[in-house]
Amino acid sequence: MSIKAQPATEGRVGGARCAPGVLLLLAPLFLIACHRQPAAPSAADFPAAQRPVAPLSQSSVSEEQSRDLAGEAEAVMAFSDVGPGMTVADIGAGEGYYTIRLARKVGAKGRVLAEDIVAAARDALAQRVEREQLDNVSVKLGEEDNPELPVNSFNRVFMVNMYHEIRQPYAFLWHLRPSLVQGGQVVVVDAERPVSEHGIPPRLLICEFAAVGYRRTLFRELPESDAYMVMFQPVGERPAPQQISPCRERTPGGTL
């Protein structure tokens, strides 16, 4: 089920549109119902990222052998306890490095949803999934500020080498939360370097997740690189967009 943002002056009740120009003609009971249907927040309702946002990049299939030699995907899947029968999402899937390996790990009884916001990347990955006959994988096009994932569906949501490219991180993380099942977690893999250099300092990443009500459950440095992985679990209620305090690139120090 997708979450679709509606304009702030409109809503829907029983399939009917509640528009300002029509409200005076409606019965009082219907007017009350309209007021009970607040519009879903849009990206403009959330604070902007107080840091640079890296441009989109795509990894190449030709890089996959070197990544396998470094043991990246196997280490990440082991640390995040991915196993047979799980339902996982691969956000910013690109050409499918993690998608393919996650599909093998969760097995025939598991499911993988691979998503990218670039239509050409989505199409290329869909062709690869069909070519490799991965019947447990679905591919979809996402949005920059909202992954539009089905609610209460995923044991793990992977965001690998792409978080620093999200233009509206607070909106994105806010919309992401309902997609996790009880005990589900988000797995982020990124590089410990400035955002302008296609990475993000770990403390800044952890601060941005915490601002939207996620608790860090694991931090690991990955071998053979400057990469690291962090796992997050949502706690409590989602904050209202106006309650979110943005983090700055120079986040105060402290232990991870």
C-alpha cells in the first residue's frame, strides 16, 4: 500500500474529494469527516538537511567481483542477521549488487523488494532479475522523499552507499518507519568521509536517524575499506514533522 501526499487543502472521505470550493454545499456530518482526514505531510513540511547532498551515482556490475573479494555483502548480511524466509527491501538498489545476494540469502520462501528512483536503473535491474530468474524479487520505482513501501512488511530495509544522496532525509526516514514489522530494522552502509565526497560521518548519520525516532542497535566498521554499517530500530511514536530538529554536519563528538 502506498502513502500518497495530498495537498494541504484537500482530503478524501469515502472516495469523495473534500475541496474548499465544495465544503459549503455539504452536510455538517460530512464536513466533520473531512476535518478528520488530515493531509499526509509533504517534503516541505519537514526540515531540510543542514548539510550537502551528494549527487546520484551508480555502481557498476563490473565492480561486483572486487566487492565480493572484500567480503562486503556477506559481512553485512551476517551482521544484520538476514536469513531464509525474511522479507527485505533494497533501497537505491542500482544495478542490483545487494538485491541479487539478498535474494539468495532469504531463499525461495523469502521476498526482496528492490527500489530505485532512477527509471533507467529500475528497468535495467528488472531485466537482470528476469534474466537470473529470481522469482522472489520485485522491482519498483521510488520517490526522492518517500520510499512508498507497503506498511508492516519488512524485517530489514537496506540502504547501501546511498543515504548521503537523499535530498530530504527527514521526510524519507519518517515515511520509511511504518514499513517495518515489529522488531524490523534499517541497515545503512556508508563511507566515513564528508558528504561532498560520497560518504557521511557516522555521528551525523546517527543524529539524523535519532531525530526521526530511530535507536541505533549496531555499529560495525567493514573490512578492507573506509565503509561502516549501522542498524537502526524505530522507538516510540513518530515525531510530528515540526518537532524534528535537523542535525548539522559538524555534529558534537562522543562515543559511537
